[in-house]
Amino acid sequence: MRTEIVSYIQSTLAKTAQIGMGGNSTSPRATALDVPSGATVTIASEKSENLLEIKVTCAGSNITGKVIKELGIFKNSTSPTTDNDMVARVNFDGIGPFTASETLELFLTIEVN
């Protein structure tokens, strides 16, 4: 069952990602990031029996001078713009500001017990 749940999350619920500059606590009713950066990011995931690791990467040239404080995972496969498609949001202490030559990598690990 754990393997099936991890596979479902990977194939259905973790299609796109966004990073943002908002950093307050997450409202359970939130459907979008507080302050999206507008940056282009790539998303990749790897799974094992009960673990899914989602890697979000962004080129520093997309976020030059910005401080990133939030990560959102979305189920929409084209772009995270549809209402009610955010399935996870993580806020954290700000990282940055970034230079054009840097690369931001964020990892979200989901474990199914």
C-alpha cells in the first residue's frame, strides 16, 4: 500500500512547483503561494518503497537578488495557476539573495508509513 500511495503522489499530485518570497505560516485554505517569485523551476522526483523525494531546481538568473522563503508543490501538469491545485507548501527561513551564477536546489521528502 505504501508503494502505491507514493506512486500516486509522484504521478498525480507532484506535477509542478513554484518558489516564493512569502514566509508566514500556511493557511489550510491556501491555494497558492503567498508571494510567488515568477521564476521558472524544474521538478524531478525519485521514489523508493515508502519515500518520495521531490527536487526543485531554479537557476540563479531567474531569482537574482531575491530571498526565497517558500516552496509549493502543485498537481496541475502545465502551470500552477489553477485554483485549488496546491497540494503542499513549505515555508522556511529565507535563503538568498542569489547571484545569476548560482543554482537553487530545494528538496521535499515525503515518507508514507
